[in-house]
Amino acid sequence: MWNLIAVDISGRHKITDGYYMVCAAVAVVSSADHVEKVNQVKIKPFWMDTAPQVTDVVRIIEETVKEIEVEGTIITEKGDMYNKPEWVVTSMFSRNFKYQESLSERLAIEIAHHISLSARNLLIEELNIS
């Protein structure tokens, strides 16, 4: 069993005058092919005037994950980090990091994706952002 923190950011496309993004971090315990337990979920919204770069994405993830009380390796899809080599991205994080590989890691990222997308849609509606 492994402790993982699956992360997804929704909203990297421009709306109105900037980028309204929501990052979801989901701390899970996983086996090779199952998410066995969800320990904690954190959601944080971010606004940027310019398109996010890799360093911005790292900062967003770090700010969200620092509120997770459980230790674990941060996992994302390679595309979320602009397809940079894993060793480049790993060097930018203060915690362990890796790209998803196993079925359980994929499932954990899907959970984070559903949370970030739903939270962003709800916040956009509630805040009347168009």
C-alpha cells in the first residue's frame, strides 16, 4: 500500500480577463490497482492574469498540497506539467513527485479531476464569472 496525493487543476483556458483555476489534491492509500481509502481532500481556487507556466503550476500544487496532513508522493498526469521530463519536474517540488503509472494512480487522478472540475464549475456559477 502506498500513500499518494493525486492532483488535478481545472481551468487552464482563458475566461474573461484571466485564468480561473481550481486545484484539487486528494490524499489516498492505494494498492497496485485500487484506491483503497481516501484520507483527505483539499481544494484551492487561483486567479492568474496570464497563462500559467510550469513554475506557476508547481506553485499552485505546492500551495494546495501543503494543507494535506498526510505524507505522500504527489502524482499528476504528464500533460499537467506540460510534458516536461519527470526529473525536471521532480526537482521543482519540495515533496516527492512522480507521474502516474499504475491503474490506482490513474483512478486517484480521476477522482481529483472530478473534484476540481465540479468545484470550479460551482464557483464560476456562484461568483458569476463568465
